[in-house]
Amino acid sequence: MAQSHTHLWPGVPLALGSAALFGLSAPLSKLLVGAIDPWLLAGILYLGAGAGLGLLHAGRAVFGLPNAEAPLTRADLPWLAAVVAFGGVLGPLFLMLGLSLTSASSASLLLNLEGLATMAIAWLVFRENVDRRLLLGAAAILAGAVLLSWNGAGLSLDAGGLFVAAACLCWGIDNNLTRKLSSADPVQIAMIKGLVAGCTNLALALAFGAAWPGVALLGSGAVVGFLGIGVSLVMFMLGLRHLGTARTGAYFSLAPFIGAVLAVVIFREAVTLQLVLSGLLMALGLWLHLSERHEHEHSHDMLEHDHVHVHDEHHRHGHDGPVTEPHSHWHRHDPLRHKHPHYPDLHHGHSHG
């Protein structure tokens, strides 16, 4: 949480890295979806994410590697249960139901609603700060994503389309509720979410007759899930700490474009005018967000919480004896009033007139 070289660091690189890894998973999953049932593949991807992060989590303890992150507490469990239910169970379930009842082109367009739902909930329900520049930037990024997924076939709001929209709403709720957990260990949270979602989708897919894939396909899907869902989710949650939900969600909406560019490289697909125009729209939105400088005099009320931190202008508490940084522990913030560039992170949830 230190105000290091720039207020863009490390939140923006984390959010963009999360989008890049998730975008990479789309063309790689395309290589597998012809050989694995789509619902079963969703289970394998999530299970790969959870199992991979579980090995990482266990490895830290086995090898005595320090973990400065704050652990989950009993108070976090209701939020964690809601995150797993909306993002790991209901979202994928609604998406699979929607894909079975509507066209792929309609589903591709409607999936852009996740970014819109994430930002709308953050702004309207959780009252994150937004101004005209941010709205224009988010609109440009979403317009680029819509253009990229448009194939001229139109949009069908049938029962399947409503299921896809419901999935996007679930993921929008999931992204906002995850913000409530962003001060805790992201590896632990993503591990639990991946394991629960993976086991649930795997069991449902097998119950509906999906065929079990070979070892090579299973391993490939697990690796793609570990990177494209597991590591991506960890980076997304770290981005939430520094940027807030709406801005992290906007950066994450670049994932389809990143996936499309990678598909050009992997599958030798043609560079189309549609891809170029969507890229220009997303570049405009990205520039509007990156050039944001939100700076004003603001007050910090007294606050007590636990999260990983270093001693900076927001963390001036003392310790009994020497400590290493970063570290996590329960600490108190005394009232403070100052001015600096900031985002709606863990310490800047103040209102704006």
C-alpha cells in the first residue's frame, strides 16, 4: 500500500496482468474445447486453478517461505461463501445453461455485460468515486469489447441470452464482494474458490454424461486453469486492493482484446479491421484511465484492520522490537488529513461531494 514511484503502481500492472493471463486462457482453451466437453472443461480449469494454488500455498509452509499476507478470519467466511456461490457456482452454471440455449454469437456479445455489471455495482451500490473521464474510458473499453465480439448476426435475447446475462450479473456481484476480502491472502481465497467451483462443475458435467478426457488433455487444461484463472484471480484481487473494483474491472475488460491478439499469433488468424478498430477504442479507454490523476485534500477516520503493509504515510504505528517489511498484523490508523494522488483502495473509501 505504499505510495511508491507512482500512484499507478502496483495496481494497474496487476490488473493488466490479470487481464492478460485470462485473455491468454481463451485461445488456449479453444485448443482443448474440441476434445473436452465444455462444461467438463470449465470444471477442469477451475480445479486446476484451485489445485495449483493449493500446491503453492502448501509449498510456502513446507519450504519455510515467509507469507506476509493476512489470513482469512471467521468474519470473512460469509463474504467468502457468497463469492464462491456467485462466482464459482452460479456464474458458470448459468453460462453453461445459456450456451446450450442460445447462439455462440449472442453469448459472446452478452459476456461483455460482466464488465458493465462490475462497474455499475461498484459505482451505484458501493459508491466508488467516478467522474466523466472514467465513464468515457470505461465506455470506450466496453465498446471495443462489443465491437470485437460482433459478427453481424445480431443479438438474440432468448431464454439462453437471459441465462448468460444472469451469469454476468453473478460475476459482477462476485467481483464487488471479492473487494471485501481483498485485504486477506489472495492465494488462499482463490484456492478455495477454484477447488469448490472446480469440484461442483466437474461433478455436474460428469452427471450429465460428459466423457472423461485423457491424461494429457486433463493436464493441459489444469495448467491453463492454473495460469488463466488461478494466477489471474490472485492478480485481480491484488489489483482490487490498490484500484478499487470499478477501475480493476475496467482494466480487466481488456482481456477479450488480449485474447484476440494472442489468437492471431497462435492460430495465424487474420488481422481484421474489426480487431484494429476495437483495439483503438480500447487504447483510448486505457489512456483515459491511465492519465487519471485523482488528487485532493481528504480525511482518514480512525480505522483498525489487518492486511499486508509497509510503514508509509498511512502506516505510522510502532512495534515492540525490529520487524521485516512487508508484514501483516492488526493495526490502527489514527485520524489523518492530507493530499496526494489516490484510488479508492483499502484506505481511501471516503465520499466525494
